[in-house]
Amino acid sequence: MNYTEQIRSYARQLKLSNLASRPFDFLAEPVPNEVFLVECLKEEINYREEKAKQRRITQACLPTFKSFDAFDLEFQKSITKWQLDQLSALNWIDGIFNLILIGPPGTGKTHLALAVGNKAVEIGYKVFFASMDNLIHILKTQEISRSSAARLKWIKECDLLIIDEMGYLPIDRLDANLFFQLISNLFENTSVVITSNKGFDGWAEIMGDSVLATALLDRLTHKCQVLSLNDESYRLANRKQIF
């Protein structure tokens, strides 16, 4: 049995599936035995890291790719270059800070939220993205749906939860309580990003209860950056004219 066959045999015993099955084509030329082993193990690590990243991407449920570089600061002047750089550094996730983006539709809130999510997944954070409506559905069906239960379990393990479109659809008292319980469970454990078309003075209307809204905001804004995007809608400014 030559060295290659031995390495494959040992790799199978150690459940290094990639190393056990693939050709050693990542080696450009013959190398000493110890270098060969190092390169094989490095390749296995790279393989596992890539698989882990693909799992994170799948579990994050990010609907599309957005980047910080593509955010139009010339159009959306409510955000400065310094603020964008601070957001993109993502250090605030390690500090378990929250981010709340407030403004009318089409002003770039979801773009920024997705840019945060996409970069966070890329560099190793566990992320979950959901519209407020979808998140409420998960919370309401967790007892009867394996999919919802699994997603809620992942949310509680995440470093970052992104909630899009809070305030676009009304929620009843039961929904509001479930949402509050989730935020309370995540408090000081998970960073939360929320996009909303309503300022804080309108959150009592969203929650249907001023006391609950106050308690929710108390938790969310304990460590939080709030950005208001008040410029014209990018979608409306760039709409196609038909006449």
C-alpha cells in the first residue's frame, strides 16, 4: 500500500470524507511526505469551511445578494460614508449591538440589512433573515410545524437576526406577545437588525399595546444604532417611464 492509499484509508477511519475520496490534484508537483500530509489536511479544512459556509448561506434564508459597495451614498444622503464603514466592519455584532433602520419604502433599508447579512455569513456569523410576517408565521406554527421549529431553533443559535418590513402589516395581540418573547429570549445574546417604515412613536400601533411596545423598545435600544433614511425612494426615482 503506497502513501496515497494509506492516507485515504486513514482518512476514511477519521471520517475525513473529502480527503478519502478525491484525487490529490491540489498538489502542483511532488512534495516531501510531511508537506504532502500538511497540504492534505489543509485541503480538508478548506473543504469543511466551504461546506460550513454553504450551510450558513442556506440557513440564513437571505433572499438576494446585496453589498455595501453597491449602496448609493450619492442618492441616499441620510447615511454618511463613515457610518457605512462602521456598519460594514461588523464589529458591533461581536458586541451584541442592534441596528434599527427606519424610513419610507425604497430608501435602502433592506439593501443595508441584506448587505450586513451577506457579509456576516461570508465571514462566519450565523444569520437568519425573515420578513416580519414570515417571522410571526414561524412563531405561531412552531408547535405544529417541524420546519418552523427547526428555524426557530436556528434563530436562537444565531449571531444575527434580521427582521425586514416591521410595520407594513398589522399584528394582533397574540402575535405581538410571541414577538416580544422572542426578542426577550435573544436579549444580550443575539444582535437584531430591524427595518421599519414607522418611527418609534408608531410602534405602539404596530404592537397594539403601548406598554408592550415600550418594553420591546427598552430591550432593542439598550445597545443599538438607529439610522433614519429619509430621502426620496430610490425605486420611485429610478422607475421606468412609459410615456
